[in-house]
Amino acid sequence: MATTEDTTTGHPVPCAVRALSASVTALAERPLFALDAATTRQTIVALAELKSRLAAYEYAVLAHAEKVAVGADTGCTSTGVWAANATRSPKNVSAAQVRLATALQTRWHRVRDALANGSMNADQVRVVVNALEDLPEDLDAALLAQAEEALVAYAANFDPTELRQLGAHILTLIAPEVGEEIDRKRLEAAEARAAQKRRPTLSFDGHGSAHGRFTIPEVQGKMLQKLLHGFAAPGHVNCTSDAEGEKREWVKGRPSAQKLGEAFCELIENYPRTSAPKVGGTSATVVIATFLKDLQDGIGTATLDTGGEMTVAQVSRLACEAEIIPVVLGGDGEILDLGDGKRLFSTPQRIAIALRDKTCTARGCDWPAYLCHFHHDTWVSKGGKTDLKDGRLLCPNHHARAHDPAYEMTIHADNKVTFHRRT
């Protein structure tokens, strides 16, 4: 980085900075090949301490720059703006650096001194100062000093992430009778703010997709996250086996974004109709209308009472498991059948089928029963009965394929099924 013009050549500070720069240049020219592991470790620690000490002096100079208004002569609106322009740094970063520098020089002297002697690093300093400045303005001065002293001591053993957690509850650690009450009030205020910010937005692009954003309190967010991860089953999504089901490889890991999206759809599809609120005197459950001939042929489209459309294959899949109300229409639009919950397998039926099938019945798939859907071999839309003989377990992927008109499902003597693309 090029240095700015030096107009104070005789001052000892710029002279010392030039000498330091020359020392760094000389150091960079020294070869590293002779350093053994032990000496390398010592050097890294020493450089980190030196970096902290240099950062402390940089903050001192920045605070002085704010005091003498270095940007005034060039028309800059603040020291942060001048520093950003002079060092080609982001303006928000430079502004934050100036604020931190001023706070260290005017208020948080213990933190400043710890940085200056190398016992804290710059990342720790930022976290600690933020924690201290978040404390109540009317806090007793002695307690504030105790909090600063405690956080500086913690910095010897904890990294910035851990310090952030400690800083959030520092008063509870040093003065429980005060801290617990403050934490309670802070939590109440945070919950109230979160409740005021609850916002769902949903839009439809006209090409088969819905797009949405939402803001909800953290507690409900964690609940949703747990539900989605439960549906996505991160311990099993990568589970594979050979065609005979003998080789099993259980791969742990976080579910992918697509898996979480599929899980979100499952969560919506399986929301109990009996728990849905009433809208216009009936439960807020989607009603899907389709013509009998389209159901029998397995082609065509169905209409939702919300105004959307879906394929008949999708209707057949949803009729197996989802909390929808399927309505079958005759050729003249008269209602021939109004679907209800009787098409869904009862709890005893589900237990019996799960005990019998144990896993997804698609050959080579070993998704466990608790992750599977309950499928009707003869589709409900084609007159299938909800009984043990007509039911089977299929994982979400194979269940979708069973209702895909592009594939034909074959049931074998061992009750396993295979899929073949229609020609």
C-alpha cells in the first residue's frame, strides 16, 4: 500500500513508523527454510502478539485523528470517510474502527492496555467492547469496571466466539442478583420486538412456483428448523443399499437445501385437517376438483379452490397421504364424490403396514418405515380401498414416482416394487 504524503518529517512518530517498515522489509527477506517446527510455533505466537500491539497503536493514532479532524482539510465528512479513502477500505469498516479507537482511548482502558501488551487480539477487543457497550447505561460504575476486568481476564482462555457468549451474560457471571434481572428484561424486550416483526410474504410466479420470505421469533424459527430436519432426516437421506438390500451405508450430514425444501412441502401437506383453523365455516384445507375421466385416464389437470392448477398425477399422490379434500366431478361438472379422511390409513393400519414392510418397498431402497408414505396400490382416485392388502410403504421419492405417468410400477411376488419408464 502506498503511503500518504509525509508533511511532518521531523516528528519522531513518522520516523519510528518508517524504521518499523524498514524492519518488516528486512524480515520478509529472511529465508524460512531453516525454521524447525518448535521455532515456527514460537514465531507465529510472537507475530500475533506483535500484531496486537501494533493494532493498539493504530487505534491510538485513529483516536488522535478524530481529535484533530484529519479529514477537514480535504472536505471529508468524518475521520472514517477520510480513512476509508486514504487506505482504500470499506467506509463502514473504517467508521467502526474510528468508533472503537475512540472508545478504547476514552473509556475502556483495561481493554486498550491488554491489546497494547499483546494479551488480547483485535477480534477479541471488538467483541468485548461491544459487550460492554451493550450494558445498561445506568449501571453502577464499580460493576462496569468489574465487568471489563472479568472479560479481559476471560480473553486469556477464550476465543472471540466464546467471549461473545460470555459477554452477553457477563453481569450474571459477576453479579447474579443484578445480571439475572437485566437478562430477564432484555429477553422480554427482545421477544416483544420479535413479535412485532413477524411478517410472512408469499407470491406466485405463474410458472408453477411460489416464492416467500418470513420473519418470525427465534423460538418458532428453531421449532421450524427442527421440524424440517426431522422430515429431511439428515441421518438417512444419503442411505444407500444394493439391489438385494444387503449393503448399507449410513451417511451422516446436514440435509441439502433441496431436501429441506422437500421437507417444507411435506410439512405443509401433512398438517392435520382437524387442526386447521376455520375459514368461512370450513377448515382451511385445500379442495382439489378434477373430472372422473381424467382420474381414470391418469392425465389432465385438476383445479384448486384457491385458483391454482395441478396435474392429475399430483392429485393421486396427495390423495394417499396429504390433508386435502379431493372432489370428483362428472362430465357436466356435477359432484360425484366428495373425499374425506376415510381415504387415509388409520393409526392401527399404519402400524400394521409398517411392521409388515419395515422399509420402503421399492427394490434396493432401505428408507425406514417412519420416513415413508403410505401408498394405495390401487389409487384412491381409481377406486382403491384403504386396507392392509392395498397399502404399502414408499419413501417420498418412490411415492412420487408411483404417481408419475411417465413410469410404470410393477409389484413382484416378494411385495417389492420396481419402476420402468413407459415407452
